[in-house]
Amino acid sequence: MVGSSRTHEGIFIIRFYKQVVQFISEVKAELMKVAWPTKEETVSSTWVVITAVALVAVWIFIADKASAIVMMTLQRVF
């Protein structure tokens, strides 16, 4: 029995290794198909994201301050 379990483990390890190698090979093949952006496209997209984040941050800041003023006013009234 001990010999048979080693054989099954050996087969499992070999199958696992072959699956890993096949997976890596397929990942490499797929990455070769990717249309990678140019440096200019990456920089341009980055500026768009930074600008959008800044605008949303300003909007949230203004909304927070406005709601704080409204809440303070309501607290004074009531």
C-alpha cells in the first residue's frame, strides 16, 4: 500500500506541474495579445483620473461644509 500511495502522489505532482506550466504558457500567450497603452496615453489617462478625483474631493468638501452650516443653523433654531 505504501508503494501505491507514493505512485498516486507522484502522478498528482506531475499532473499539477503540467497544469501550472500550461497555465503560465496560456497567460503568456494572452498577454501577447494585449494592446498595451503608449506612454502618452497612460500619462493622459492618469491626469484625467487625478482631475476627476480632485473635482469629487472638492464637491464632497463643499457638500460637507454646506451640510454642517445647515445643521448648526438648525441646532441654534431648535
